[in-house]
Amino acid sequence: MSNAPNCKLHYGQSLRLTRASKQYMYDDTSTEYLDCISNAAHVGHCHPHVVSRGQQQMARLVWAQGFLCDALSLYLKELTDMMPEQLSVCYLVNSGSEANDLALRLARSYTRREDVVVLEGAYHGNVGSVAEISPRLFARSRCSRKEYVHVAPLPDTYRGLYREDEPQPGAKYAAHVERLLDTAQARGRSVAAFVSECIITSCGMVVPPSDYFSKVYSLVRSRGGVCIMDEVQTALGRIGTHTWAFESYGVVPDILTLGKTLGNGHPMSAVVTRRDIADCMSDYYSTFGGNPVSCTVGLAVLEVMRNEQLMTAATNVGRHLKDGLTQLTLKHSCIGCVRGRGLCIGVEIVTNRESRKPDAVLAREICLRLKDARIITATLAPDDNVLQLTPPMCFTMSNARTFVTTLERVLNDLASSAPCQSGSNGSVSGRSGPETVEELMAGEPLDAACSSAHGSTQAQADADAVEEQELAAKRRRVYEEVD
């Protein structure tokens, strides 16, 4: 038996896992790896409290669909009590894909419309309805975009149409959504919903401008549409400062979808919405959604979050991790930027910082070398050039230091084996001050920022910059033509 060719294996056949505990995974030789990507193991792999509660419930009652059950009642109350008042109705389902499918069905039932606005490069699940509104999927397949799907520019201030030095980028990105709404209306089509994540994970942890969602939500609602927030990956304190990521933008969605973080690896998800939206849909039935075992596991996850203060930990550890990675950008120009919030961080790998040209080959090589150093990472984004850092929430300060120091060593090794932009032997040159990330993370100043060895000659760097500018201009023309 062989794995389907389009089913991803992070390291091919070279890593076979047999068990996991907290933020560590173990292969078939009992080698320990630091896990930096398993956001589904939200409070830690095989957390003893979650495992124990699930085992106890499994021995008592596994399935009770259509009957009253204490675990279901308690979980629904716990979850909705954590929400803004207007998000009062909760459906429990089995996966993020199913949650987004149900959210789409609710939006269309409420508005009596079909059309949807989504973001360029976004991904919202595998089932048919949400695969059709996931540009990441239909852009790579032979299927054409459906006429009811309207794609807005990704609000990316690093690589997008409007960048970090552009005045009011949030308003400018929101204006594209307004033009899509106008165009759809002129063609006799009205939009049912705007669907987005708060941090667009599939595009490399892109964090939209702070005023983007408030402006877009206002535009969509003024035309009679609803706003769906996909928090399958970012919910339940992962961004550190807030329980739900949408709170950090000062907005409240009409429909909220939750997934991976709820069950700590157990397959469960939820859709939370307003009462008037819920009342517009006909009967809904899920054979396994909200079963007693899932609800008990969900309650145990919430208890661990509170008892171990994991949201506070995500804030502090995430800040420490991001600061250390940002310090590395002063030494290595292959790190284009470090972005994200809490324990949801992306590290963009480029040929050099001036051109911002994505370097998927280097990003993959970095992942392989980190794996050799017993650290599990992955790449994502349309160009597969962004290192993903979404570890279990029990990730510690020590783990953060281990990752940053190991990444520094990997980058130095790569630098020493390639021609250097500013030095002759592949080492970091032209600098004084601290030599290690331990010193950098302790707050020591750098006397000068230097480029890494990976890259090219200045002529090649200039050519890369021109190519990147041409691509940006082409994308801008495409959106102008669509508008």
C-alpha cells in the first residue's frame, strides 16, 4: 500500500512517528523531536487530563445523538459563555471543513444569496462547497473559478499590492472589496458572505492591517451580506492577547467557525452564530457532532487552558520567540520578515531582503536541516517559502531559545557553504558586537546589520528586485481589470 501522491508527508519516508507528549514527538527509534507545527495538539500532545477525561467518558457513553446529555449541555454553555453576547447559537461538528461548509449554508439561507468574497490564496477546507471558495485549491487545479466566487487581493503588507510603507493600506485593500461588491451588483449578483481568517495561515501567517476587517465588515453588511470568520487554526488563545483572534481587530463576525484547537487532536469543530441567522436554516443533523466523548474532551481542553494559563504563556513565549527571530534578520538577509501573533508565527525566506523574491528551495533546505537537529517545522504560503511556527501551547521559553539558536546555526552552516554577498568565505562579515543569538535575545545591540551568505551577486539581486516589481505590477493590473 502506498500513500496517495497528493497527500503530503512532511519528510517523505524518513520519519515514522510512534508517540508524542506535550511539545515533543518520538520516532520509531525513540528519538525526540521538538514539535513546532502541531497546532491541533493545542494544549500538548496526549495531555494526561484530556486523555483521562476522554477515556472515562468513552467507558460510559460514546454516542447520544438526539438525546439530552450532560456533557453536551455543559460544553455548549462553556463555549457560548466565552463569546460576545450576539454569538449565542452553537452547532458542534467534526472538522474545520465541515464547520466552514455549515457556515456557508447558514449565510446563504439567511441572505438567500449565493455569492461569496474570499481572499487570494486562502484555504477553507476540503469538502466540495468550501474547496470551491478556496483560491489555494482551485488555483492549482484544472477547475475554473465559479462565477459566484469573488477573489479580493490578499491584505499582505509585505508582498501584496500595498506594502508597509504605503499610507492607509487597510483602507486601500478594503476598497478592492468594495469594487468587487459593486461589480457583482452591476451584474445582478449580490454577495451572501465575506469569508476570511484573522491571520491568513495558508498564505504564510499574513496579518492584515489593523483597520482592514472593520472597514470590510461595514461594507459587506451595508450590502446585506454577512461576515464569516474562519478561526479553525487561530482560536482559543493561540494569538495570546485574546481568546478569539477576531477580538484583536475590534470586530464581531456574524458567523464564527472553530476547529483544530478545540479537541487537542480529537476530531471536533463548531459553528457559532446569531439566533436570527440560525433560525433561517432548516433542520440540521450530524451523526457524531457533539457526541459525549467529544464534548468531554472539549471541556477538558478548556480546563487545561485555564489551569495552566496557556493564553498568557502564548503571549510571553510568542513574544520571546518572535523577538529572537527578528534579531536574526539583522544577520541574515534571507529572512525577509517575521510576522504573526502569539504562537502563530511565519518566517518568510527570500533570496535577499531587497528583492523579496521567495526562496522555496532554501526554505525546504532549512526545514530538512532543522529536522536533522531534531526540530519539526514545515513550509507554507503560495510559494512554500514561509517557515510555519504553530507549536502546542505548552511551548516554553527554553523551547523558543532552542529553536532560534538552532535556526541560527543552520543559517550559518548554509552561509559557510555558499558564496557570500558581503564576504569572501561565506561567513557573516563586516560586523562587530554579539556573535550568538543568545546574546541577541539578551538584548545586546548590533553595531551593523549584515547579509547572510545565501543569495547572489549584486547584479543578480538587482535583477531579482526588478522581477519582483514586475510581478507586483502585473498583479495590480489583474485586479484593476477585474474591478
